Amino acid sequence: MRRSGIGGGLIAEAERRAIAFGCYSTYVDTFSFQGPDFYPKFGYEVFGMLDYPPDNKRIFFKKRLLAEEA
């Protein structure tokens, strides 16, 4: 189902619900062999990486949902 828009729609809905619940940020993780190029398209930034599983990486992404109050 890649490139059909389903993933982007799921992310948008999850973020909308998170904001409704008062969440100010979110994080996701994926593996280097799955979809590390997918999340940056939606504003996610890498904040951590593990050398796991062998010969691959687990990549952690974060995104601020609400602007910080001054």
C-alpha cells in the first residue's frame, strides 16, 4: 500500500487526536530497512539511533505538535 496516501493520512489523524488530547509532541521509531525516509516528509526529525538489529539501525524521530508558550 506504499505511496497510496494511507500512511500520511494515518499520521495526520494521529497528530490531530494527540493535539485534541493536549499532547505537545510525538515520537515514532522505525528500522533502517523499513521506512526511514517516510517520517521526515511529515516534519519528523531524528533524535536517536541504535545499532539494532544486527547490520541495521533502529531510528527514533520526534515532532513538536504545538508551539511552546512564551
